[in-house]
Amino acid sequence: MNVFFGLRHIQRPFRRPIVTLGAFDGIHLAHRFILHRIIQKARRVKGTSLLVTFDPHPLKILRPDRPFSSLTCIEHRLKILSELGLDTCVVLRFTKQFSRLSAKAFIEEILVGKLGISELWVGFNYAFGRDREGNIQLLKEYGKRYGFRVRQIPEVKMGKKRFSSTKIRTLIARGDLTTASHFLGRPYSLYGKVVKGSGRGKWLGYPTANLKPYHEAIPPKGVYGVKVFLPHKRKGYTGILNIGHRPTFEKRSPLTLEVHLLDFRGDLYGRKIEVAFLKKIRSERLFSTKEALLQRIRCDEDIARKMATVPVPSAVLPGRRGLPW
């Protein structure tokens, strides 16, 4: 997948760009549905499937006073998009100044002037530009003027369930990872860098990698069975992730994310990893002795190994029933 950060490196128009727009935080099933459509259409017409996305998430700029936890950092988002088969992604830096760009200027200067779009696919309630003044009617009007087609996708549902990044954030905060993963079409995962820790895991015989996540939607404290994916490796390692304050060793400590990879030998310090949640094993608790803690960790390991034998369901896109194509 080709990635452009900003517009200045785009020198010439793309070949018949089939485009969609949005933050696409989490890339849930409704996002995947739209991406699947533009990828398929681009292949049919020998064009370029192209997503225009934003970093940071617009809500962090437009509503800085409200708490907001992103589901994917831009690097994680690009990783998932590449795996889906998208041809090109253009990442626009979202700033206060950019938010004041009018819908008309966005269409003429970016979509037409820089990208030369052939076809634009948007969701049923898509709005853009300063004060969200741009809508489907405006897009169609400018599409006739500049020669690009506009395709509006009806609301995507699975049964009566609506897809929403906001809803998924709430589910993760509550610890309902099963439903969150259902909406995502994949196990929820954290992406980040391994940083230096206290070394206590190694002292216990269970060396851990301390994860500094690049995004903020973190499940509640506890011990989880996980799959850990290293750069450039498709096969994941089964692991145990602890989210908490290590009460057995410290009365007061910052929240840490420590993951132990089963059957792994090597140093992960400084590397970027993805940790996909399988299921919660137990809540965090205080142990009176080192031996009691080790006994519980061995039990956690057995549970995590059994979890890893259960096939992880792949994304199932909603059907095309009721859609106009």
C-alpha cells in the first residue's frame, strides 16, 4: 500500500481513483464494508482504491475539553488497511486551521485538484468541511460540475445492530471485549512499543515486555489471554497480558501493561508489537507470597494455552441485501 502524509508529495493524478473519506478509527465492520466496495470497484475498472484519512482524530482537535480514547493510532490503522488490500492512503494532518477549510475548498482543492477523483463513496450520514457544511447534495452537485460520480452507502447494520466507533470505545472501557470484537470483525488489539520495565518478571522466571500503547482505549485492569504479533511475522505468539498496578510488589505505581510471550526467546526491547485480546482470565489481585503468585501465573498460562487453541473468527462483512448495487 502506498502512503502519503500530506499532499505535497503527490506529484501526479492517480489512475481512476475510487475514493472514500473519514477517520476510520478502529476500522470496524462498517468501515470494512466501504473499503471492500472501493477495493472491488477499483479492481474492476483497473483504478486505484484510495482512502483519505486524518491524524490526529478530528475530535481531539475540535473537542479538546472532552475525554477521547482512540481505538487505533495512525500506524496501527495503516497496518490494518494494508492487510485489507487498499492501494493508497492519504493521511491529512488535522489541525484547527484545517478544520476551518470550507467544504467547497475541500472538494475543489483536494478531491479534484490534488487527487483527481473518479468516484467518491461516502456513508449515509457523511458530513465534512467547516461546521460540517458539506453533505451528499453538495458532493453530487460538484460531481456533475467536475465529472466524478458520488455513491452513497446506506447505513450498514448486522441485524438490528449499528456500527459505531463510539460504541466500541464504551464496550472496551466496560471490559466487554467479546462484543467489541464482534463489531470490529477482529479481536481488539493494542499497538505500541516495548519499553524498559522493572525486570521483576524475569526475576520470577516469566520475563515480560512492558508495552507503551500508541492509542488510549485500554480495557479494565486484569489478566488476559492474548496473541502477540511481531513486525513482519504473520504467526502470533500466545501470551499473558497483565494490566494493572502490580499490587504484590508496589502499593502505589502507575498503570502498566506487561505481556509474557509463551515459547518465545529473544529481546523485544525497543520493538513495536501488536497485542490482540482473546479473553479475560481473571481480575488483578494481591498475593501474599512469591510462591502463591507463581502458582497463579502457571494456572494463567494453562488457561491462555487453551484459549489459543480456539480458532479466532475472521471478519464477516454484512451482506449486500437491500443495497442499490
